[in-house]
Amino acid sequence: MSMRGSSATAAPAPVQPAALSVTTERLLRLAPVGRRAIVEGIAVDFDALAAAAGITTRLRRCHFMAQAAHETDRFRTLEEYGGPVYFARYDGRRDLGNTKAGDGARYHGRGIFQLTGRFNYRRYGALIGFDLEAAPERATEPKVSLAIAFAYWRDRGCDAAADADDIVGVTRLINGGRNGLAQRTQLLALAKTIWV
């Protein structure tokens, strides 16, 4: 039978995401308990911002996603758990730039990599073009959080450790120690099955 002259059109083929593309579905495979609003907010801007940050290889992307999933409690929060009493532990921490009363609560951990301290809010805000020192809560916005995380990744020189597939090295650069290394290692192994 000839289709010439027919008004029937073929259904478009489903579009498959690129192998390294970060999508809502892939993030939920990495962290099924993730809050949908956070996961969707990260997915919508991730690929463009990651490309600009040079996070374009499989290992860099997998290491970034494993660290991000751990630091956000598997994408359940973009804000450190606790309250004023807990955050008071950061008051007077000159190493964080917290020199004024209440700085601990005002500049507690926020964002994908839990940006903490007045100094870091000022520094990374300047790097991404936002006055985070004046408006620290903006660090919980997914797009801003991603921009901060990519700036932090670059600033800390995480590419070399990720390229060497060194989970301990990446963890030290992101977190300052080996905190949560077992979970980060599990998340990395899972990420490597998702971004292939």
C-alpha cells in the first residue's frame, strides 16, 4: 500500500538522553529517596553548567554525582540538618570567617556541597556572581547550588582526583576528610552503572 498522499504521519522516535546526560530519571536511580523538586531542579541545568565547568568525562561526572548525592542526603536536602543550637557550633569560627554573633546559624551548610561560613559565602558568591553573603538562603536554590558546587569543584582541583578514579582524594577535597567514605564509594559504584 502506498502512503503517498496520506495524512498519516509516523510517530517520532523517542529521544534517548546522551550517555553522560543528567536527567531526573537518572538522578532518581542514583537516589530513589530524593525530593522530586531538588532532583528536577538539578537536572534541568546540570548538563549546561557541567559543560562550562569542564565536568564532561564519565569519571568526573560519576564522582561529582556520588559526592553530591552523599552531601545532600541523597538529594533530600540542600540545607544542613540542625537548628540554631546546633549551628551555634560555627559561631566564632574565624577559619570560616564567622566573626559576628549569629554567623553560625546565618552561614550554616547549604547547597550541594554544604557551603559553610561567611568567608565561603562571600568567596563563592563572588565567583558565581551572586551576593550570597547578603542572601545566604539563595544557596538552596538548585541552579545557584549547582553553580556553587561547580565553582567549588574547580577551586578545589577535583578533576585530577576524579580522573584518577580516586574516591578518597575526591572526598578529602570536597569534605576535608574521609567522612562518609563507605557511602560515597557505594554511590560512586552505582553512578558508574548509570552514566556509562
